[in-house]
Amino acid sequence: MVNAGIFEFNFANLIYLCVRIIFLFFLMSYGKALARSIIASRELDQLKDDFLSVASHELRTPMTAVKSYIWLAINHKEGSLKEKQKYYLNRALDSTERLIDLVNGLLSISRIESGRLVLNMEKTDMMPLFEEALKELAPHINEKKIKIEIEKKNLATVLADAGRIKEVLLNLIDNALKFSPSSGLISISFEEKNDEVIFQVKDNGAGVQKEFLPHIFEKFNVVKSTYVIPHASRGSGLGLYICRLIVNLHGGRIWAQSEGENRGTTIYFTLKKYAS
């Protein structure tokens, strides 16, 4: 004689076991599909990185040659160019420089995002890096008659890759130049706090609306959020994104503040002090 209670208990266990088997089968099937999807996604990312790297390398050489020939045409002493010809050639030179900046930016991003960038971390004095960056940007600074104020004081050395941090400085100062009015002011200052140094680059341009400040470091963001966007200030939208990637790789932070319309923008970033 079969015990009904035992029968009901075993039947319930059987149903539970079947449900578990079906669920496990579903998980295995879904897991395989998910694994294939992840592998495909990684392969696509690798293909994208490889394409960007190759395309950027192939574009940079001819574009540099084009820039050189345009510059020679503008500055050639034999024969004179008409004003309209100079205007068109200068526009072509500006466009070529922007394209070269875009290509260089894409190369940097490709190396960083793919993990191929290796930092050469060493004891670094930041003042010479600021001076080198200002020298490289001197033609643009002089063209817009921008006044540069840089705080002069003894500053702690930091642990950094000097070449990559110089790239950050060039991008930040160039960004300030783009959004500064003619005869404007760019201020560079520093603050030591605990185990880090805070660097500040401030312009006196149109400023950025508060709600858009967190987005200015996003890829391909062309700061639509400024109160006024001069045509000449339109860039690739990669400079500040590259700054964020490089500063983050150094274990630092980067952010921006703006006090309102026509009160400029200040960008801050931090680096760790060098511990001897």
C-alpha cells in the first residue's frame, strides 16, 4: 500500500527538479549566446582600434605635407598673393591643422582605450612643462593678444609621465585660448593639498552653463554648452576627453567650474606628489 504523503512529497520534488533542469538548460544556452556576444563585441572593439590606429597613421603623413605646402604658399616671398587668396589659404591651413589635431587625438585615444599606452612614471617638475607648453602655443597666444598670468612659486614635484602631462597642458591651455576673447586673460595657478597638487587653468571667456559642466570631458563633445561659441573655437571635441583619460591613468581627478555668463571657466586637475 502506497503512502499518499510520500507520493505527494516525491512528486513535488520531481516538479522542482524538472524546473531546475529547465532553468539550468536555459542558463547554459543563454550563457553560450552571451559569451559569443562578448567575444564578438571584443573582436569588433579590436577591429575598431586597429582601424583607427592604421587610418590615423596613414592620414597624418599626407596631412602634414599638405599643411607644409600651404604654409609655404602663404609665406612665399617671391610674388604676392591677393588678399582673397591669402584668406582662402589661411582657411585651408586652419582646417588642415584641425584635421591633424583630430588624427593625433584619435591615435592617443586608440592607444589609451586599448590599454597599449604605458606610462613612464617619474619625478617631474611641472613648471618647465608649463613653460614648454606656453612656448609651443605662443603663435596663437600672440595672435589673440592674450595675457598669460602664471603663478611663480616653489612647487612640489609630482609623480607623472612628463610627455603625457605636457599633452594635458597643451590641450587645457589651447582650450582656454579658443574660448578667450581677444586681449583676454588666462591664469595658471597651483595649490598643494595633502598628498597631491591641484593645477588650475582659468580663462575669462563666455563660461559654461552649470548643467553642462560634467559633460565637457565626454568624447566628441564640442562644448555646445558655452554661452557664446565663436566659430574659431569649434574643435574636434577630443581634447578634454584625452585630458580626462590621461589624468585618470595617473590616478588624478579633473573637473571644471564656471561662475556664469562672461565669467570664464576654470579647469582643475590633480596629480600625486612625488614621495621620495
